[in-house]
Amino acid sequence: MVAKSFVPLRNKPLSVTSRWHSPLFVQVAEVTACVHKLPVRLYEGPEQQASTDHTSCSICCEDYSEGDAMRVLPCKHQFHIECVDRWFLTSTDYTRPPACPLCNQALPVA
């Protein structure tokens, strides 16, 4: 039985593009940077909120408690910071800009 010749991998040319430069990775990085630029505020309690503000997060359906960190979107909707960050990173198909979970207004991706 004759053994086939072995060609070591180091003789093969490496690809110029790596997974860190793939279009999907760049889009995830852009969405992450966009989300982290949005303002954050602390929930102060229902009596100090405007009458139009919601008292619960529309993503996790839990009531806000005093001192909760909330991310405010350009459309003025607000959510728990953990909920909306996870929403943007897992619910985006990256073929269009990320959008508000309630009104679908697109976020400005720079």
C-alpha cells in the first residue's frame, strides 16, 4: 500500500480576510456602538415620571423599580438597559438598521 503524500498546511496560502473583518462582524460592531451611544437614565418611581411614561418594560414585561437603569431610544421609548441591549443584538437580522421594539423607528447607525 502506497501512502499518499502529505502536504503541510503551512505551504498553503492564508486567506487575507479573517472572521474579524467579515461583513456580519462589522455590522454587529456598528449596532453595538450605536446602542451604547444611546442615553441612559435611572427610573425615579411612578410619581416622578411623566404621565406618558410606561411603568413596565415592554420587552420583559416587568415593572420598573426605583433605581433601574433604562436606555432611552430616539423615539423616547425606554426599556431596561439589559433587555433592549439583548434585543438589538439578538433580534436584528443585519439587513436593515436596528429599530425600536415598539414603534419600529430605526436607530441612527453611524
